Amino acid sequence: MPYIVSFLDCKLYQSLSFDSDMRFPESCDFIKKFWVLKEYKKQGADITISESDEKKNGSKVSTYEIQKRFKDDELIVEIIQNLELSDNFDFFAKAEFDLPTGDNELDEILGGIKESDFNESVIKASILDSILQGNYPKNPEDEPEEAPQEGEDSSEEQLSE
């Protein structure tokens, strides 16, 4: 089932897409799109990832909301347009690319994806999780056990004596 990555700040996405073309003129789209994604998340902008039965072409979705507020004795009504851009790029397809790209953080992300043989869960983690960026336990059993605190060992030894 295809996934759709939607960028909620269209202007930022378009600006970063232009920058990626300038920064990586000879690189494949996979490198450019992941660089855009990385920089987009650094700016604190929101993305969504959703499942779809069919692959959509790049599209913009526009929604409107009405915000009402009072300023002194005056009612102010604003109509706010929210734009969402869905990229038709398949972030989950296998791609051939060369490392290093010149961006260490991007190389780490792409290296992890390539090393996992384009594993869907690793790619999702790199898209959604800007803090961990793929550094998470693969199985619950892989989680490190908590080491006992220093004070606990000595108190247990004293009790057994």
C-alpha cells in the first residue's frame, strides 16, 4: 500500500526543493527529497504520512477555517486558508545513490536506510521521528536493561549480611 507524505508548509517546501536542486545538481531525487525532508523538519514544520489505496500525483489540498475573536468591543472574523502539499515522490522505493553527499546528517540517515535494505519501518522512522532518526530498538527484547543504581547494590549487600 503506497504512503503519501504531505508537507503542511508549501512555501517552505518549495523553497527547500529549489535549494536542494542547487545544492545537489548531480544527485538523484532520493537524496534531494530526503535532504528537503531533513531541512523541513529542522525548521519545525509539520508533515503527515498517510496510507492510500492508490498513488496520487503531487497535489495541493486547501481547507478553510473561520477564526473569531474580540478586540475591545469589536468582533473580528478571519478566514484562514490551510494548504497541504502532497509530493508524488515515493520515499519507500529502493533507489541507487552514492554516499557521501557532503552532508553528514543526511549521510547518516541515508546510510541507515541503505543498510536496512530500504526497510519500511526504518524509512518511516526517518520521516516521522526527527529526534531518534532511526536509533530505536528493533524489538522490545533489544531494549537495554536498566543498570541498578549504585546505592541499591550497597543497601542490598548490607541487608543480606
